[in-house]
Amino acid sequence: MTRVLVVGSGAREHALAWAMARSPQCSALFCAPGNGGTTAVATNLAVAAHDVEGVVGAARAQQVDLVVIGPDAAIAAGTADACGAAGIPVFAPTAAAGRIESSKEFAKRLMDDCGIPTARWQAGGAEDLAALQAFVVELGGRCAVKADGLALGKGVTVCDTAAEATVALRQALVERRFGEAGRRVVVEERLSGHELSVLALSDGRRVRLLPPARDYKRAHDGDAGPNTGGMGAYAPASAELLDEARRTVVEPCVTALAQAGTPYAGCLYAGLMVTDAGLRVLEFNARFGDPEAQAVLPLLDEDVLGLLLDCAHGRLPAGEVRRREGACVAVVAAAAGYPGEVRTGDTITGPADLDADALCFHAGTARGADGMLRTAGGRVLTVVACGADVTEARERAYANIARIRFSGMRWRSDIAALPAAVAG
């Protein structure tokens, strides 16, 4: 039997905890720190996800057999390295392998070196501002300006004109809008098409691909407004492209990291643009996507805990992960003002009124001393429903999210209806 510690407090971590709690191998489950919803399937521990020593200490105290790390910041901080040094099996890449996400410039160089298709790009800091602006002009102003480091999913500015790009460059490099994460930026050619999220499990040598998903990053309907951490997703999407993604993107990346002496064991997320010229990589993430995880995990027809243990112990069999028939749609309920400043502490009602087979994965929630569920962040929760196809799953997801209530609550009404065609 297996005792598991899930590190993180988002809906992704709630979904992972929910999936592993269903495993016959799971004997005890803990979340550090968890949220107001994870208490239904796990024991929350008062340890911050970014507290490396605290996570290792909690894993030892609870005698866990596997640590599953969710957030990018915890991976970049070296939590997996620390667990490994303590002899604790861990599902997550080391900080060195996790640079595939924590440095966009590193990822771009790796892609170029091993022939992974991506957009034209150039990187630099404040001292390179003139050269970056010249590259923007070369691209006709249509580009994406990306903070090199981790910026909570908000470090990307998609530009239509050179003037917009100049503002984005100055905000990152001169005004330091993203702090240290924006000390350097990547400017890349803007691609056209629709986005596709491919998540792959890896043990450092072999990979197993999960059902592909499509997420919606913009804050408002019609792909309007600023980028967010994600406002919803559905799966499967463009499943016919999965083999191409494995051959041209995922396997070359895992091989390159292994050859560099930094084998990648964990979930590798490839954010792709499906263009007329084929697949192009927009970004790599070193963990499960959020909200993609909430849409993908309910479709899996395998023991999720068993899969993650196989990755941690270097024994993952090859091939796609088996999935159930049908589709899954996840819709995020956010607080007013997200992705900017949000109010917290508002009472949440309705999660107990959802259909028996609908799911509610919490993120920015907490329970007060009175036991009431309250808002505690920007993306508050994700409502998930499955169906025979995307249309049915979508109808059920929206019918259920309408039963949730909190002050200022908002959600996009076009998840799984409008193709997510945000240029990268």
C-alpha cells in the first residue's frame, strides 16, 4: 500500500488527489497545503508548496512512499531534488530538467538544438532592448513577448503592432513588471492556428501520452482580454495529431534532456499550435497543466497512482495511456477582477448541489473557523462534467456551474464551443 503527499493548493492538485484517492494502492493521502476542497479526499498539512524543507519534513513525518509535486515554482525551487536526496520517491522533474519551463530561453535553445519545430525567436535583457525592437519590426509587429522566467501564467503579451510590443518590452525589462522572471524576455514570431495541449508521463527514458486537450487562456468570451492561468479546457482534442506530437516534440525533448544529464521524470506538458505547416511548440511546462489536468484525469482508464509510481521508479511501459470513451469539459469559476487584483473571503454555495457524477475541483477556496467555504484566490474552482461527446459534456458542465454562487463570480460561456485560436 502507498502513502502519498500531493504538493500544491490548486484545482490541478485537487484533481490529482481525487484521482489517486480512487486507487486501490492508496492507503493514505496528504496535501501540502491543499485547499477547501481537498479535505474531502486527503488530510491537509500546513506546509506551503514552495517550502522545500517543509515538504521534505512532512513527507518524512507522514512516512510517505511518493511525493507528487504540482506547481511550477515548487519544481523550480528544487523540491524534487530535495526529496530525492532524502530517499523519497518523487513524481516531478529536478530543477535542472524543469528549466524546460522555468527558462523560456533555455527551452528555445533546446528546441533548436534537437530540431523540435517552434517559432522564430530572439532573447535578451534590458541591454538588448534595441536589438529586440529591431526583431519586432522584422516580424511586422505581430509577435509574443514572454518573460523568460515563471510569472504565474501571466508573463506573455500577444502583440498586433510594434507599438504594443515596445510597451510590453519596456514593462518587462525596464519597469520590471514581472520582477526577476522578466529580467530577460523571449520575443517570438506570432503563429496562427489553434492551440493543443499534449501531456506526457515520463520516467526519464520512456513516455506515455495522455488524451490531448485544448485550453482557453484569455479572460473573456471570444478569446478577449488578458491571458490568465486558464479559464477552461476540454478533452480529447485533435487526437489524430497525438502520434505526430510524440514523434516530433515529446520524445525528442525527453531524449535531449536525458543526453544532457538531466533526465526528465514527471509530466511534460507541450503547448502546441496547430498551423497550416504542422505542429509548432509554443511552450513546455514541467508539470500537469491547469485546467487541462481537470479535463484529462477523469477520462483515464488506468490507475493514476500506479502510473505516477512507475514514473518515479523508472519502470514506465511505453504507449498511450488507456482512456474511457467520451469527452470531458472543465469550466473555471473566477473571482471578479481576475487575473488582476481580486477580493477574497466571499461565501461559496452550491458545490453540494451538483449532479452526482459532476466534479468540483477547488483552487482558491478555504474553510473558515465556522466551516463555511470561502473564496481565497483568483481562480476559485473548476466544474467538470463528462459526456458521450464534447457537446454533451459541455452542456452538463454549464448546467452544473450555474448552481455555484459567490459574490462577483464569473466564467467564460464559450469553453469547448469556440476554438482556442490564441496566437502564441
